[in-house]
Amino acid sequence: MMHNEKPISDFFVPGTRAHLVGIGGVSMCPLAEVLRDKGLVIQGSDMSESDTVQHLRSLGIPVAVGHNADNLGDCDLVIRTAAVHDGNPEIAGAVARGIPVYERAQAWGAIMRHYPNALCVAGTHGKTTTTSMCTHVFMAAEADPTVMIGGTLPLLRSGYRVGQGDTIILESCEYCNSFLSFYPTVAVILNVEADHLDFFKDLEDIKRSFRRFAELVPAGGHVIVNADNAGARDAAQGLDAFTFGLEPGAECTAVNLREDKGRPVFDIHVHGTFYAHAELRVYGRHNVSNALAAASAAYVLGLPGQAVEQGLASFAGAGRRFEYKGAFQGAEIYDDYAHHPDELHALLTTAKGLGYRRLIVAFQPHTYSRTAKLFDRFVEELKLADVVVLAEIYAAREQNILGISSADLAREIPGSVYCSTLDKTAEAVRRLAGPGDLILTVGAGDIYRAGEKLLAKD
């Protein structure tokens, strides 16, 4: 993180010109809109054309494709996403011209300091779903929250909203220690697992980062921890944390858990007393845990159980989280953002229990480093599917200096199919799909386009 003489909040006044590098990203796009609503003049750049880039342009925000120092124009400050490093020509150009450079997380941190309640949802996985559940609950309570989610929530028709209430709800990412620039009054830790090992040294390093995140909560605030997850427990050890979980001993837990047409139904008890009844519209034990996290946040902030009931009952999933896309050749296509082995396990075990004839998974690994370091885990989890189609690795921010390919995974998964392009991926699924199958396109890159290609031709 670069050192600047002035805090970023000093620039948050109407008329300031801000250049956002990586403006098309899932948390940069809403940041651009929030800052624009504050009266700043926003411009930016991104590596490629995308739906978000087109959306920003439709709002009158100029976006250059490709990174070049000339894109800076006469901006007053630069805000960059965590994936943009010092060697980027726009960052180097800003430094050369004396234009201050700030991190995306610093911008969100400055924004949240104006809210009495800053609810920050962190964890290796489950962040988007839990943040979305929290949004539904707080909206049901008519709390009029400001929200930033790393995905699209149908309720908001976007990944953010600017409210007038006293609460801001933010999905909080640990990558590059981004969430350490935040100012949470309520810090939720869903789970702590090995991930982002291109930045963190190992799991212990990740735990230390989450510990520092929890320690940002001031006196009078709340740390909420998943008692079922060993990494989360370790990160919060010794802190006065409020716990949730399905195992005995958690302060917020699920009682009378059953399924209705595959969807969880349960009572939420806090300290042994009934708080709310939950009838989820999403599947899986992992979503029971996510719902308990959202209920815990609502409880510590004084929301009534009725708001939890209404909010959870209205939540049908976030964009790219087991999202129904359509029917193809008698099969049903769903799309999911899962890109870590633990997320794959939760997704595939849930999908296997839904009664389809076969589970066909079109998986696109996300980043070379994650694929290499968690290789054996990916192989293990992907074997849960009946048929696996492997798209080539989505590079994201990386170069393939490891010489790894999805073909390496395919060699370890019996019956799997390797495809070098999305077109070939879609065609492979087309040949395989039949009536009664569940087709899952899975990954954090652009694998969803394979499903769209099938539906476009159906």
C-alpha cells in the first residue's frame, strides 16, 4: 500500500476527478457509482470490454480499455483494485506525476466511517450469499442500508445500493489484506481456509490476517464467528466473540432442522431461546450456516426476529450462486461462482442430493496459482460429479509461469473432458446432456458464457 500525505476522505468532495484502475471489477464498479453519487467526477480503465464497462459508460462514466498512462488525464487521485500492481503503466504514471494512488479498500473504508453500524462479512467463501442475506434482512427491517456486494443481487438489481439509514453492509475480501483498511463495528467471520496463496504464505498467515480484521472492531462492537469452522475459531481465539453454528455450543443455532422439497426449514435459537423461524429458498447445509450468520448480525444489532424471517424467506439467491439459467435438451442449467475446493464440495454435494439423473459439471479453474496449490483438492471434489468438462484455466491477474493447465486436472479425473476454449466446452456439454440431467457451469471467470451459448442455440 502506498503512503499518501492526505487521507483519501479529503478527496471525497464534489468536483474531484477520480481515475479508477480496474473499474469493471465487482467491487470497483459499485465504488465508481457511489463516488459519482457523492459528486465526484469519475473515469477509469479496465483490461477488456465487459457488461460492467458498458453499464458504466451508459451512466456517462468514460472507461478506457487497456492500461496507458495517458488514460489518467487531469485526475486528482487514482484508486486501484487489489489485482493492479505498481508496475501497471497507469500506477507508474500517477507516481511519476505526483498523483496520489489509493487502494479500493481504502475508499470503501473511508465511506463506511460515516456509518454508526458497519457490518463487514468476511470469510474464504460464502461472503456474497451471506452479505446478500443480510441485505434482505435489513431491508425487511426497513433499515434502509447502504450495501456493497461482490455480485448481483436481484433485490437490488445490482451489487450495491446507497441508503439513508445508519447501517452499511459490505462484503469484505481478505485478498492482499484489503479488509484491513475497513472500519467494522460488526465483523463476521464465516470460515478461514487456505486460499489466495499467491499472496498469503500459508494458512497460518491467513488466520493472522483474519485476526487483525477482527481486532479492528472497536469497544462496543461485535465479532461474529462460525463455531463450526476450525480456522475461524483459531483466528478469533481469546476474543469476546458471538458464535453461530450447527454444532452444539454455539450461541446462535438451528433447531428442528428439516427439508421441504430439498430446501432447509428450521428455527433459529439464540442463547437457547427462539428468535426466528427460517424457510430458505436456497439449498444446502452451507446455506443454513450462512443464514445463521446473517441472523447473528441482525440479533447483535437489535433487529426483530420477524425481519430475519421475512428477509430469509424472500432471498432466492445472489447472481451466479446456484443461479437457474434455463432448460436445454431436457436438462436444467444452473451457474455458480464456486472456485475453491470447499465451495465446490458444498455445491456438488448439495446438487447430488437434488434427484437429477446425472450431474454434469463444466468447471473453469480460477488462476494458475490456486489450481497448482490446491490441485489434489480440486481433483477430489470434482470426482463428486458424474461427468466433468474442464475449461482452460481463467488467468485473471496472473501469467502462467507454472506451466499448468486444466488438462492436468483432466488426466486425474476418470472420464473427464478437457476443452481449450469456451466454444469447445459448450459443444462438449451439448453432446453429453440429456433429459433429467443437471448441468452446472462453475467458476469465477467467464464459464457462465458456456451455458449461455447452449441456451442461445436451443
